[in-house]
Amino acid sequence: MKLTRENLHRFTPAQIIVFYYFLAIGFSFLFLNLPGVYLPGVKVSFIDSLFTAVSAVSVTGLTSISISDTYSVFGLVMLMLVLQFGGIGIMSIGTFFWLLVKKRIGLRERQLIMVDHNQYSLAGVVQLIKQIVVIIFMIEAIGGIILTLYIMRFYDSFSEALLNGMFMSVSATTNAGFDITGSSMHPYFGDYFVQSVIMILIILGAIGFPVLIEVKGYFSKKVPNFRFSLFTKITTVTFGLLLVWGAVLIFILESFHSFKGLAWHEKIFASLFHSVSARSAGLTTYDITQFSDATDIFISSLMFIGASPSSVGGGIRTTTFAIAVLFLINFARGNNVINIFRREIKLIDVYRSYAVILLAAVMVMTALLILLITEKNVPVVALLFEITSAFGTCGMSLGITSDLSVIGKLIIMVLMFIGRVGLISFLYTLGGKTNKRPYSYPKERVIIG
């Protein structure tokens, strides 16, 4: 143990976090292969089992097997357990258990928590974890109870309704996108109550833990002169605008295509649900294989952006997209700084945003080129859709996941893993420790554009 700790101290917190997520995948693989996990007579290949484990830890929802036809009740419980590790975060769950056994949280553990949740300060990280775990468990429990009581009429027993209700709640809150109906949320296409509950759970999981904590603090009235942080303001506005814009454009693109025979209210809910779900959740109420190529590409862009930082989702994240857009707007106006909500964005955050976008674009294009070689008979749009779904830890698919080659599945697994860990952590993992130079070279301008 001493040797292990000494070795770990040689690595940066980002590298350790990545290592912990690798361990989580290993343990998840074991959990999902325990005796009694599969239904009688069901056998799953190694690559498909590993694919499911990676998808569960990264809370993506892409799967090359049918969950409902593969796992027993015990297996579904194990899957929900893995989703908690993936959704809330390895360090969050670990810290919560450390607190339960009254273990002291040291400086190194606080640094790991800070990296895992993209925090900039060690102050209050343990309190942050306490609130995250309590809030998420409460959301899942309340959502599960509401759904269970509502869908009881559709099932023969309370236990069956409870399993389905809780699984839907956990899957939606963690934005995992797994389902045990065998057809995602399609059975509830005309049930707007269930759709509304699921959409609320998805948003609460994807909007960011700091946002939920600040909203909780605002309504508790415990802090005098409470003020929302710049992060919360940018995240909420960006999240809301993308949600509305996504719903409007899907509605317009599909109204004269696959939605042509639907009633107006069915079009509205289908557009809204898939705009919400495309950000990270991956659940669907409609056969998205019927969508036009234009809609598929647009949804791919939503999945590429993904959810908010310090949430259950992946992608480049909403704040990255917002800062990049704000910089372009200010640059076009001749401004050298970004001022928003009476605050100035630090230049380092602009650098980080464009670094993330550039790296993400290179990764997506590289993956697309590889899959175009290995998956010769699959349309380009379907491959792009699958790739951005994996990177954004969304889980939507045009039905090609199970048909991918071994190399194709490995590429998708890598993208799911990076999408969950986060590109900032991934960059720091590659870069290692930061070395500050005691000198700097003379500055010189370079012709651009």
C-alpha cells in the first residue's frame, strides 16, 4: 500500500482521476458479470460486456446488446449501481463513503475532488460532495416514487412497477440513456406526464451540480444578499437557449418530414423531448432513424456541445461553447475582453475553451476517418451521429452500434471514456505536471487570417 501511495504521488491529480475511472470500468465489468446477472441461457461476448461497462461508467447508454433481454433483476440493480458511480463521479461516491466511516479527507483527496468536478479552489470541496450526493439521491428517489405510482396501472405487481420507475429515474437523472423497455421511451410517446417528469430529471442531472446547489441556497434563504455566480448565470442561460433552439429547429426540420402525420402537440413534445435528451441523456420517444440527415447532423452538434461542467454529462460542455461564441461576438465588435453580467471573463478560460473545442473536433474527425475505413457499408451521417453521441455521452444511435466491428466498438469506447473524464482532465493527463519557467521570450506579432 505504501508503495502504491508513493507511486500515485508521482502522478498529477488529473492522471490519478483517469486511472480511477479505468479501475471503475474494471470493477463495473466484474459487477456486470457476476453469477445471476444475466437471464438464464444468455451469453454475452467479452467485447460486448466491456462495451456495456464502459457505457455505464461513462453514463452514455450506447449498447451493442438489448438490456431488457440480457439482464435479470439482479443485473439491473447492478447496472443502476454502476450508473451512480458514473453519474455522480468516482471521487464523489468515494468521498461520501469516507465521510460515512468518518475518515479524514486529506489534501490529496481534496485535489482529486477538485479535478473531478472542474473546481478552481480546494475550499469547500468536501461540503460540495456532501450536497451533490444528497441532492442527486433525493432527485432520483422523488422521481422514482412519482414514476412508480403513475405507471403502477401498467404492471401486474408493485415490485415490477418499482423496478421500472426507479430504473427510469436513475437512468434519466444520471443521463445514462439505458432502458429496460426494449424500445427506450417509445411506449410513452403519447404520455406527456411521463415525458415531462423524464425531461425534468434529465435537465436536473445535466445542468450542473453547482447550479443545483446555488438554487438550493437561494431558496433556503440562509445566506443574506445571496448572489448567483457567473458560472450559474452563463450555464443556465446557455442551457436554456440551446434547449429552446434545439426544439424549434427539430420542429421545423421534421414538421414536413417524419412528423408530417403527427398532431401539433405530438410534434411539440417530440421536438422538445429530443432537444432535451440530445444534450446528454440519449432517451427517445420516437424512431429517430426516420429523421432527415439535416436533423441528424443538427442533433450531432447538440451532442457535441453536451451538458454543463460538473454534471453527469459529457461533450465540450455549455460554458466552453458559450465562451467561444462570446469571444467571437466581442472580437467582431473590436473588443479585446469578454464582459458578461458585469463580470470580465479571464483570458485563460478563453484559451481553455478553444483548446477543448479544437481537440474535440480533431478527435471526432479522426474517429470518423477510422470508422469510414472499418465500417465500409455504414452511411457517413450515421457514423458521425454515433461518434458525437459517444463523445457527448449521450447514447442516441441510428441503430448501428451492434453492427460495429471490434475496432469500431473500441473507438466508440475510447470516445465515451474521454467524454466522461472530460477533455480538460484528458489534456492534463497527456501533458503531465506543469512546469513554470523563470523566464520568458520577447513577444512578436504573427499575421493571422
